[in-house]
Amino acid sequence: MPTRGVQRKRTSRRASSSTKRKPSRRKSVPERFATELVGRVGELKLDYAKREHRTIIAHSYFTTPWKLLPPIYLDDTGAAYTLLVNPSGGLVGGDHLSIDMNVEQDAHVLISSPSANRIYRTEGKASEQHVNIMVGPGAVLEWVPEHTIPFAGSRFRQTLHTTLAPGATLLLWDAVASGRIARGERWAFTDLENEIRVTTASGGSLLERYVLDSTTDLGAVGLAEEWNYVASLYVVNDATASEVWSGLESKIAAILDTRPREVLGGVSAAPIPGLAVKVLARTAPDLNAMLDALWAAARERLWNLPPVSLRKY
């Protein structure tokens, strides 16, 4: 009898405990993990840190459709070369992707992607991608993803905001195609919004923002209409001497003049310490060749480093 009594009490505790856990388990499921959002709301969080002579990913978190490949090391600088992968192939209406990145003091990170970012046709909500980056003191971030291709009838919103600590360096490349050019889909997307903001430690900022909407006067693309690719390059560092920027500006201006019929571009001093470059190109090979040349010039002038040869496979 005493034994049975103990057993009954234990059974009672288990039943009572089980009863209490069931409702709490249901309440603990965040709304953002609702079934209909899986694969449509993707988060990527990355923290980079320098350990001895190499930059590593100190912390990472991602949800579908983001996939993260381990960084590769292509030279003896210890820079972490990272490819951001979206294996779903592109964004459809209602997708909402985000990237939050922190590059700690003295780390060196290069971010790219294995292929173009495709934005598919939608008759409903726009696709969105929002990027927020913090670059620590003395750290270097080279942001050079492949270009974005907005399909005919697509809707896309992108923001790319970067905050720089004292002595941090940012090299940022952002490029957009006019559409699937081989299919005759030039400037045939429904609407496209893009915003780039770079803020320095002193509080100064650079802002590029454009809105293209085919249903309003905002649909006109002006001079860019006869070109197939539009790109921006920003190189920023608040500790670089003015003569270094002057020399790099002259070098970039000379590079932009090397393809007069294939590429049209200009370079000027940015409103914050650095340079702003705009590029129009006829073809993807023209665009990529120009990026390679501009990128190589910046790496040589700022860090005395050779050009990068990324292995995208």
C-alpha cells in the first residue's frame, strides 16, 4: 500500500506537470514562425571578429531561405571571404529578407554572392530586402554582391544602411540590371525602390535613394534608359589622407574612360570622407570588367593589396 501511494503521487505529478506544459508550449511559438512565413521571412545575423591573424565568424544565425557557407581564406591577410546564398533562386512577392551584420574592431570581411539576385513577377506585395551593418574601429568591409535582376512585373524594396566607427573602411558596390535583357524586358518592372545610407563616426552621412514606378512620373529613368546596367560604388574612410583620395579619384576617372562605348561613368568626392562612383554599362561582362578594375585600384591605393579572384562555385 505505501508503495502504491508513492506511485500514485508520482503519476499525479507527471500528469499535473504535463497539463501545465502544453499551453505554455503553444504560447512560446513566436508569430513570425507561422507556417505560411517559412521560406518567405528570412533572417541572417553575422558577427565577425579578429582572432590572432584571422577574421572569423564569431556568431551566426539564419533562417530559410538564407544559407551560410563558411568563410574562405584566399590570401595571407586573414580576411574572411563570405558568400551569401539564397538557394531558392530569387525573391517572389511578399518575401522579406534581412541581414544584420557586425564587423568588430580590426576585422576584415569581404561579402559577395554566387549569382545575381532575381526578383520575380508579382501581382501582390513587393519583395523586400533590408541590410544593416556596423563596421567597428579599424575594420574593413568590402561589400560586392552580384547585381539584382528585376523581372518584368516585379516589385522590389531594398535598404542598405551602414554605420562606421572611427577608422573603419567601407567599399560598397550595388548594381541593378534593367531586367532580363535577352527576353526584351528592359525597364519593365512594376516598381523599384533602393536606398543606400552610410553614416560615419562623426555623424556625417551619405544617402542615395531612388524610386522607379511605372504607373507614375517616377517611372522615367532618364539618361540610364538606353543602358542595361546601373551601379554605384562608394569607398569611405574617415582616417584616410586627402592626397590618397585625390590620387584614387584620378585613377578611377582614367579607368572609367577606358570603355567609352560600353561604359559611362563618373567619380567625385563624397559628402563624407571618400569617393562616390556611378557606372552605366551595356552588358554584364562590361559591368563586371569595370567593377574588377575599380575594385583593384581601390585595394591597391588604400591597403596595398592585390586584386581579388573570387571562386564562385
